[in-house]
Amino acid sequence: MRSGFQDGWFRLKQNKGAVAALAILLVLVALAFLGPLLTKYDYYTTNYGAIFQSPSAEHWFGTDKFGRDQWARVWYGTRISLLIAVVAATLDLLVGVTYGSISALLGGRTDAVMQRIVEVLVGIPNLIIVILLMMVMPAGIGTLIIAMSISGWVNMARLVRAEILKLKNHEFVLAARLLDASNGQIILRHLIPNTVGVIVINTMFTIPSAIFTEAFLSFIGIGLQEPKASLGVLINSGFQVINSHPYLLFISAIVIVLIMVCFSILGDGLRDAFDPQMRV
């Protein structure tokens, strides 16, 4: 008999759209790390004798206003955007799962106080918090990650809390209490493993949201700045010369659209695959 995870993985493989999205994401991730190694140019060296060259055999994605190779910059920028998004999503996962689990398991006054804190954070638009923090801290990868993580964990915490509230009175939890298991042991060994589906699905939607936030902040000029490269920085640079050199915008835009669409399709596939109501 298959476990819940094996059953979900089997159903996921039957979803051709989700499988295709996963394959495309793997290719993009591979190119993010290996793409810059496939060319003799790096992402930061300027060459004023080769400015604004269209895509060619020499420069596969062309060059920008400083003569920098766009192939190297696009894939290095993709790597940075993915790094920021994955780290931010991981912090959201760790904080959100821990907060939501403790709140639901302890209940009572502790849960009430913790949920009031969550409600305050929910009432403040996340983008405003991020923008304000970016304005008072020096621009950089660490600042972006911190800014996106301050309130990004709230949705994960609420979902995990809701799931654990359903599970905390089940027989396996009561049996663990009779065996003198601590709250930490109950959370780690019994409750979190039964909420993995919700955690994974929410994380799949958190990553593209973080990528979009990074791109938006860099596009409006308060995220990463030149000569650093990220998808937001590249889109901002391409937008400035869209009428004369549209390839600088379109290539970066295609990459970010592919990433976000594929994560969304994969997230939908995971939700369908791990939905307990669909298990036979």
C-alpha cells in the first residue's frame, strides 16, 4: 500500500502540465548555474567597443549599453533572483510553520495573543513594509531577503495553524501525550509530517511571489542596483531602451514569465495531487 506522499507523487506524474512545468524549471535552474560557464564572457566586464550588439553567434543574447554579454547577465541574474526567492521562502517556511504549530497546539490565551500579532501584520500591506525597509537599509541581497521575510511568513503560519487545529485532537496526538511526549516532539514527529502537503504547496506559490517582489523593487530602483544583475535589474535596464533595443527587455521578461508561470502550474499540480479529498 502506498503512503500519502507516494500516492500524491503518483498523481502528480499523471498531470502532464505539472510535469512539463517541473521540467522547464529544472532547465532554467540548470542554466542559472551553468549558463554563465558556457560563454567566455562574464556578467560584469564592460566592452565599449561592443555596445548594443544584437543577438549573434558571438553574443547569444546580445550586449547592453556597456557592452556586457547579456547571456551571462541573464543567467547570473536568474541565479540571484532564484537565490533571493528560495532563501526568503525558506525563512517564511521555518518561521511560519514554527509559529503556526505552536499557536495551534498550545491554544487558549497563547493562541489568542499570537493570532492578534498575525492580524496586525495582515492589516499592513506586505509591499509597504518591504518598501519602507528597503528605503532605510542599504540595497543588497541580504536586505531584500530580510524585507520580504518580515511579514511573508504570516500566510504560512495561518495555513499550518488551521491544519494543526484539525489534527491536534486526533487519536495519534492523544496517544503521544499519554506516552509523555513533549510539545516539540508532538509537533516535529506527528503534526508537521501530516501537514507536509499544505507546506509544500504554499511554498511553491511563495517562491514566484518573492521573485516578482524582487523584480518589482529592482525595477522601481530601490532593490538591487547596477552593476549587479538580477531579473529586475535587467528588465529595468531593458525598459529604458525598449524602442531601440527591445531584445534587452524581452529576453529577461520571457525568463521571469516562464519561472512564475511554471511555479504556478506546478503549485496547482501539487495542490491537486496532495488534496486529501482526491485520494482514493
